[in-house]
Amino acid sequence: MKKLMKTFIPMLLILSLALTACGNKTTTNKGTADGGATEGKQKLKIGMVTDLGSINDKSFNQSAWEALQKLNTDFGYDVKYLEPKSDGEVMPNLLTFVKGNYDLTWATAATLADAVTQLANENPNAKFGIVDSDIVVPNVAAISFKEQEGSFLVGVIAGLTTKTNKIGFIGGMEIPVIKRFEAGFREGIKAVNPEAKLIVNYAGVFNRVDVGKSAAATIYNEGADIIFHAAGLTGNGAFNEAKERKANGENVWVIGVDKDQSLTFGDDITLTSMIKKVDEAVYQVSKDLADGKFPGGKVTTMGLKENGVDIAPTSAKNVAPEVLEKVEEYRQKIISGEIVIPAE
């Protein structure tokens, strides 16, 4: 019997240690997870609420969602989005992720800032990220871009490319972020072609393709041959209008926004695009949370110097080499601080 006990006790200890080790391997620790970058750690749950546009807007909503999809591919993060169809759905959509104990909830537009501020204050243990906002709340990471700098560069392109000396701008809503697009575009045109006239049309919405098409038709009818839009899904209507006119022999162009929109609408109507790297910003802040470096209570501002805005890499397809040389000249002056582009 003693011999049996001597054999049994060591075996019991070994079994106990093995079970303890297995238990540790499957335990997750919220708040300290690295999103799967290291084996055995918790994978983050990240939710995203769009503005009233679509996840397939070919613009900023899509860019943000592509960033989360990449996090899913790279680290196995659990990612999900919701699309409010009215202002009344914004708060419930954000709350879905908060109540679901998501590690981070993204809002993709400045129009969601009030809702994010309220929920962040009411839920101090929840973490939020917001694009195109400068709100400062301890548990919110805000990302703002110097849209005026990238827009200045496409303004240079438009000013040196126009044949009619009439150029259009379609904005979604008259809010600070869109006014920065307009201001930079206006200053870029003025710098290289002070004789050119800028025709401005604010659509009042970000999610109406038909309204964007109508706005573009009005501007082209006034003699403009180039239109730059900063209107999300609404701006897609400008491409539809340009395509019809191009088919009828009119030499008109659209300058895209946020993404390289020539890849969606074709380089036969897309002169260039002002790239805003929403995807890279959303990806990095989300990854920072996983690494324990969440920039809550801060506004991260990205311009040309920070590689947050630029012109599309495909610009050389339609933009003359001498024009691109001028763009590069202005780019360096902006980065060095020799030129400061106004925000309004």
C-alpha cells in the first residue's frame, strides 16, 4: 500500500501541474491583449459605425472598413460594422458595440462627434476612435487630417490643366473638415492660375448620388471642365455625370477624394485623386491599442509631412510631367513650412 501511495502522489502532482498549464493557455486578459500578435493572447473586438453613407462609398467609410479587415487578416481581430440610415440610429449603433464589450468602437465621420462625446463620458471604461474630429476626451482617440495640404496639390493640378479656366468643387456639407478641402483646393488653383474661377456647390448630404450628379451637371453647364469633390457617396454622382458627358465628346474631368478613385471609376474620367489615408490611421491606432499605447485624449493630426495626405500614385496617367514637377515643388515647400495652407 505504501508503495502504491508513493507512485500515486507524484502522478497526481504531475497531472495537477499539467491541468494548471492548460488552464493558463486558454485564459484571456482583457485590456492587456495584443490582438493575436503573440500566440495565446486575446484577439481584439473592434466595431465601426459609419456616417449616413455606405460602407461601399468608395471613399472614407470604405477605407476605414478596409483597415479593420486587414487587422482581421493580420491578427485575427473580430471586426464588425454598422450603417445607420438616419441620425436616430447613430447612438443605438454605437451602443451596440459598447454594450457588447468591444475593445474599441470607431466612428468614421465628424458628424458623429457629439454622439461619441456623450457615450465616451457616460462609459469611461469603453474606448472610442473617431475620424475627422478634434474632440479631446480621455477615452477617445481622435484623428484629424490636414486636408487643405493634399487639396492644395490637386488644386495645382487643376489650375494647370484646365482649358476653360473654370473649375468646380462639390462639398458634402459645410463643416470644418470639408471647408479645409475647399480652402486648400482654392489656394492651389490661385497659386498657379489666378485667372481661373472656382465654382463651389455644397450638396448638403453625403449619401445621395443623384444630388451629386445634379450638382456636377450645374457646374459643368457653367463652363467648368474639372470638378473636385469632397462629398463621400454623393460625390460618386459627379463621376456618373462626367462619364455621360465624356461619351458625348465633352472633355471633362473629376478629381477623386480619399481613395484613388480612378481604380473604381476609370482613368478616362478621373484626372487624379486627393488621397486621405484613413485606412492607415485606423489601422495604426487600433494596433496601438493592442500594444498598450492607445492615444486616448489626444488628437493625431496627419498632413503631407506625416504622410497622411497625398495625390494618387496613378496621377501620371493623365497629369502632364511638368505639372507633376510643379506639384513636387509645392509639396516640399509645404513640408518644410515655407508655405502654410489656410484651413478656411
